[in-house]
Amino acid sequence: MSLLKKIKQPIFWRNVAKVAIPFFIVVTIFSLALNSSKDIFSGDFNAVYETNFSDGKWINFWGFKVLFSFVYGVWITNKKMA
């Protein structure tokens, strides 16, 4: 079955959510740990905010992860659904 036929089915989107949401959480935690692990473990959350979210940085931080997680969820779901 082609992707265009699969996306018309509600089960497809439930499966995308089942894949994309946990993947998004894991990618976010990994990204924060990679970028700001020293600040997180020292409890300096203002530095974490400055590094990742201030001055419009939040758009790049969340935007990439949301888009990447959605594309990954669609790709995996398309691959796994017969």
C-alpha cells in the first residue's frame, strides 16, 4: 500500500504519534544532556536557558526536534505498516 493511501487511515496517525512522541522526548533529553550537561548537573538552569532558549534560540531548539520527530514517525510507521 502506498503512503498516500496509508495517511488516509486514522490508525496510521495514531501509530505515528506512538513513534514520534517518545522519539521526541529522547531526542530532547539527549540534546539537553549533550549541550548543557554541566549546567544541568550543577543546577544552573539559568545557564541552560541562556544556552538553549533565550533570544529566539528556542525556535531552532524545538523546531528541529519537532520536525525531525514527525518525519521519523511517518517514515517508521510507513515502513512497518503493511
